[in-house]
Amino acid sequence: SDRTVREALAQVADRIQAVANASQQLAKQSVDIDTVRLDDHLCGLVQQIERGLSRDGIDVECEVEEVTASADTATSISIIVNELVTNAIKHAFNGEGAGHVRVVGRTGSSFELIVTDNGRGIQATRRDGHAGLGSKLVESFAKQLRAKHEVVSTEQGTMHRLVIPNLG
């Protein structure tokens, strides 16, 4: 009956559902048992999040270059993308006005993942100045991937940039 407990349980249920959805999509989009087409998978995940959470006026876009990754790496990246896109849709726009969320993946000597929004910035959305569970999950999975994670946030929006050295 406690509102705080209900909200916490709802957040955990959302995350469990996201992991289940990611696993299901990984199985469908695997090149073989160990390799996943990351571009198809991430953009499919982003579309699914948009269908489930987005409201009129919020546009979500995904542009990932063709690339494959190990199933474990794809799962970790999927959880990061799920958290960043979900948090942007839920919090960046304060429930009003129009907004844009964009996911970009670029290949090269490493994999660069960029998630941006044109919302009101992290400082305006944090309660008591503390990072939420989503931020902690992103940091934990970034560390697991040995990724460099950079966050730039202003009143005009937020950019998360992860450089992942190895998709294997």
C-alpha cells in the first residue's frame, strides 16, 4: 500500500520486462548462437520502447551501423539503451511539450553508442540530486563492457556517449 514501494516495484518489473524482451529479441535476431546483429536488435528495441512509453510530441529515432556483437555484449548494450531511452522519455520532457530522443551507433576501431535528447537536462530531473537505479545500471554495465562513458547535460538536453572497445 506504500506509494514509494509500489513505484520501486514497478521500476523493477519494467527492468525485468526489458531484460526478457531483450533476450527474446536476441534469440530472434542472432546470426548464430553466439552472434547478434546489433543494429537490427537495438533499433527494434528502441521501437518497442517508443511504442510502449512514448506520447504524442516525443519522437524517437535509431540509426545504428551494421555490426554484430556477442550475445553477452548485446545484452549489456541493450540494457544500457533501454535505461537511457526510457529515462529520456519518462523524465527529460517533464510530461509536456515536444521532444526528440536519438540513438546512434557507429563502428570503427571501437563501437560508439550515443543517446541524446533535447529535454531539460539531468539536474532538472533528479530528485535530491541523487542518481537513480537507471543511472547505476548504466554505469555498472558500462564498466562491465570496459566502456568509456561520457555524459554532457545542459538545460537544452543530455548526451550519453559510450565508447565500447570490443563487441566480442
